Amino acid sequence: MRIATGGIIHETSTCVESPTTMSQFEFDRGIIRGADILDRFRGTNVCTGGFITGAEQHDFELVPLLRASAFPNGLIVREDYDTMKREMLERLAVAERDGGPVDGVLLDLHGAMVVDGIEDGDGDVIQAFREYLGPDRPIVVTQDLHGNHTRARVAAADAIVGFDTFPHVDMAERGVEAAEIIARIVRGDIRPRMAIHQFPMFWSTACQVTAHPPMDEVLRQVHALEARPGIICVTIATGFPWANVPEVGGSVIVVADGDEELAQRTADELGEWIWERREQWHAPKLPVREALRRGEEIGRFPIIVADHADNTGGGSPGDSTEVLQTFLDLNLQDALVLYMVDEAVAKQAHDAGVGSRIEVSLGGKSSPVQGPPVEAVAEVVAISDGPFAYDGPMFAGLTGSMGTSAWLKIGGVNVVVVTAREQPFDMAFARSLGIDCASMKYISVKSAAHFRAAFEPIAGSIFNIDAAGIHTHDFSKLPSSRRTRDIFPVEIKPSSATS
């Protein structure tokens, strides 16, 4: 059995004006080709790593094509996307010419990819492989919890396997599951039939953490349905509100064995259960100072505030300044901001050198929405060219780079200034600069929930806050010109609290 694998992975924010280009996919080895895919991702906690493990467990040959990924950002440039997609298919044609036909394809995708001129990027990839393979060879796809799933991609694929966790600590597990499913399809053990139930809802990020209420209840429902006879897998997607596309919002996808009616009935059951409880998945806004006040009342440190409106992991610029300015205004000591994206200041610190004091105009350069720059005198404590190795639960085994970076100190507030727009999935990069996060009393992370995988064990308290930022969680402020339906909590209002 020969199974090809590849993917173009991107979470696209149409709220961000800067385009995503080929160079951003190429950054930090974001495009891996051929056999290098097996070397790069073997044993890592990403779906492709799970594909490799699954191929070994189920005794099939994995034929690697191309895997491309870039940090979340604005629309992907069409020409660059077409080039990557074309190369994947050309590599598949060469692999079949040299080694014979493949029996199916495993695709590692995200679920919220938007290309200039293509609103359903993931669906376009799946449909391209379907056109190549024809109707009989299976396509199994892994997708992020934050996909805006469409009927087109469900029609083109045989099975979609979504993440069960947020933070995403189960990516390799889902890859193994997808590999098992495709092996069973090829061997004739199952005949997957897939259905989708979409619900018009923007799910508050603070209510999505799967290890805690209320989201843990959703996952119990998912797993109970997966235990039923005839059900192969169930995927819950909370959606990605910052993509202005027609089918934005949450959904349930169910794959059943040979019974499309069972798949649809099961998807409708869970989708309606979620919709009836929609108030549970809505969180009122929480200002920065109020979060700090609540943390002080609890009295356990560090107090961690998640600046989710400037979550670089969703495509936000990473240079909003409200939290930093608030820390300074309150004269907080032993405070830390991870990370402030500002290439100019990072280079300024490198030029000045460790131990110097520099006048900075920090952050607030990408958009007026992100707040004004912070004008201050900062001490350069440490500098880095940016390479590090992830050691937290999410991307353990992979390396990354924050680009030209520096640890600055302004009074009692420490700021890690970086060039790459990446959220703090773990503490490894801060540690590489010499920062002990556990020793801090206040930590701000430009992240929505992924930071929890590594930071939760050291946290005294955690709050998702609503500071000024492009990725606001006041969903009524998001662009909606392409949306085709009323949605909760915008047009369909919650009974209490504000959106």
C-alpha cells in the first residue's frame, strides 16, 4: 500500500492587510520537500508526524510530496499558492511514474486558509487532489479545531479528522488516527460516508479550552458519539471569526461507516445540542485592569493575561501596546510581555549591545487599532538571532526562530522584542534569553490559549483580556461583507452580556 502525503497549512486572517507570500512560507524551513519531510517530522507532535507513525503501525509506504506552512497572516498571494499546489501535484505525478500508483492521499491542512480569489483554500487543495485521483482513491484530511468547514471540502474528501484539544496537544494523535482510517479504507474494512452540520456562531476563545468547563463537556459528547456503532470519527470545529468568508462559523463533521444518513443524523444531533447551549460558549469582555484586579484578589502568582486580540497565532500583528502601557502605568514589578513584534527596536537593541540603555518607540507601528508606540528608555538585557527548540507539549521536537530579538527591561517590566510573528507556545525561547518565567509576578502573552499547554502549570491565575487589537473579540466589529447568514452573538444577540 502506498499513500501520498502533503499539505499547505495556513490560518488566514482577512482582518490583516499584509499579504502572505512565498517568502513567509519559506521562513525557518516552512517548505519541506520529498524525503526531507520524513526526516523533519518523524517523532514530532504535528499531524505529519502522526502520519509517519501511522504508516509504520499500519504497514504502508508513505510517499512524501511537499508540506508548506507559514505563520498566520493576511490573504495568501494567489500566484504563490498556485505554485505550491502545482508542485504538490507534480511531485505526485513523478512519484506515480517512478513507483506506481498511490492508493490514497493524507493531507495535513488547517481549515481556515484563504487565498486571494479563493475563499475556501483548504477545499481547493482537496478538490485538486480529488480531480487528480478520481472518485475511487481515498483522501483523508486532518484539520485544526479552528477551521471554517465547508460543504465543498466535505464533498471532496472521504474523511476529515479534526483536533480534539485546544491548546493543540493531540496533533500527532490525530495524524495517527487519519493514517489508520485511510489504511482501513484501502483494505476494504470501512466505507466512509461524511456529513456536516454548520451552526451560525462565533465561539469565544476563552470558552474553548478543552481541559476546562464548559468546553470539556463538548468533548465528552464528541467521544460518546464516537463510541456508537457505525461511527468512525466526529470532529468539532469552533470556527475562525477573523476570516470574512461565506461559511465562517462553527460546525460538526461526522464520518460513518457506509451510512450517510447516520452521519448526518449524528452531526445534526451534536450541532443542535451545541446551538441550544450557545450562551455557554459566549464570554463577556474583560478589561486589562479588571483582570489584574481579580488576579490580585486571588493572590497567587504569576498572574497571566492572554492578550487574545493581538494573538499572533491567528494572524494579528503582535505589536499592540495597551497591555504594556498598562503594566508601566501601574508600575508593576517582575512583569513580562511575550512577545512584542518590532523588528526595528530589536535591531536597535542589537546595534546598541547588551548592557546599554536605549530610547525606544516600541510597538504600535502596524495599525492605529494596535495603539500608539510606547516611548521609553529601556535596558538591553540580552539579545538573540532567534533560533530555539520547542520543548513544550505542542511542538516538542521541532525548532523555530523568532528572528532578530532582544530582552529589554523598562522599569520593572521585561519585554521580549522579536521579529517573527509567532505566539509563545512554550517558554523555550524566553529561557534561551535567560528569562525564568516562573519567577515573574505578571505575564502577558500574545496568545489565546495555546500558551496554556506550557504556562498553565506555573500560573497562579489566567485571564483572557480584551485590550485594543485587530483581532478583537467584539465580533460585531469584524468585517462581514462575505458572510451569508446572521450569526451569534452579532445579529443573534445573547440574552445577557455584551458581544
